[in-house]
Amino acid sequence: MAGARPIGILTPMEDELALLEKGLQRARSEERAGGRFIAGRLDGHDVVLALSGIGKVSAAQVSSLLLDRFACRALVVSGVAGGLDIRLGIGDIVVADRLAQQDYGALTRRGLVNYRAGSMPMGERRHDPYYSLTPELSARLRAALKGLHLPPMPAAATGGRERRPKIRFGTILSGDQFVNAAPARLALRRRFPGALAVEMEGAAAAQIAERHGVPCVVVRALSDLAGAASHIDFMAFLPAAGAAAAMTVRRLLPAL
């Protein structure tokens, strides 16, 4: 691509990608390593959209291509996630100021001990397991979202009354499992106190971005509450939650 380095935006699922692609101008597409990459202008910003597929390996591969082939200056992961904090509701937005790969570490008699992905998972932990935003970037993102009012989530999506989504900054966990049981959600909260959401791609993209020296911003809308009914909630609430995530991403582009 000529001109300014673009922002790479990846989504795990096609429906999530379509929400961003419909706003794209001057779109041009190319195939690379079995995936489709769509370059263009989104709200006046050069971007490259990509479908990552589900899981950490898929996200890492596509992140590498966005940074190597398209020389993106930042990565954004957009999509839905499961909520870990029961005070949050369907459609609420979580922007990650910290990310961790919750399934990377050492299995011990005490259970899984988490290490920073890529480090030796034994002995004393020498590295923080989290990937964190810089204070400067976090401040810019918070300022960009100030005053943003997302459309109300319909009653059909919330399972109750219509409600307007809230935006929170906090910890998002990534792992190669769909969390479909309340005990698993509670176990994650014990291991990562204060974590707000769990998904399957964000921290892998952050690991690749760190190696390239670029920021990675993960925006997730809650489509379920990571419990026994998550497999039902997820498909029912995906369209409305995905739209909220896409709108939030577009608001953040000027801060990147």
C-alpha cells in the first residue's frame, strides 16, 4: 500500500468483518495464505481488514501478515466475548488495557500456573503475564470514547428490558477454549482477579504486535456471560453485540 501505514483490523468471524467492511471506501481485496485482506479507507483512515478465524494460532498468523505484508502501524481486534463479571450485561463493551493468555503456563499440583506466553513455563516467573497498553495510548483511547453513546440493545437481545451498553476498560483473557460453564468462569476470575471478559484471539495478536513494536487494541462486546447457556446466548446476541464493537472501533481510529 502507498502512503501512510494503515491500521490492521482483524475479526474472528465473517459476520463481525462484514459490519466493518460495509463502511469501507476504495476497497480492494487480495488473497494471502488462504485468507482475504481488504484494504481501503474507513472514516478517512487507511485500514486493512482481515478475517482471522477463531483461536490464538489463527489470530497470530493473520496478525503477522498484517504487520509484515501490509506494514500496519497498529493492530485492532474487534468482535464479541464472554463476560466474566456478572455486573456486566449483554452488549457492554470491554476495551483491553491488559491482556493475558489464560491457558499458557505450567500444570502443577496447584493447577495451572500462568506465565507470559513465549517464556519458559517453569521455575520462577521472570515476566509479567500481561500485555498492557501504555499509559499514553490508554489515555488517548479513553478520551476518544468520551461521550460515545452506543445504540440501545433491544429487549430481544438482553433477555429483559432495552438497555444502553456501557464501556469499560479492563483485563481480557484469551485461550483456546469457548467458556461454556459457570465453574470455569469462576476459576478464571480466581486466577485473574478483576478480569472482565474472555475470548480466543486478543492476547495472541498482542504477542505478535509486541514483537513488531506496534500497539494492539482489543475491543470486545459481550455476547454471553461465559456460563452454561453461553452456546445459546452467543448466537442470539451476536448481531447486536458485534455491531456495538464495530461502532466502538471506528470511534477509536483517530486515537491510533
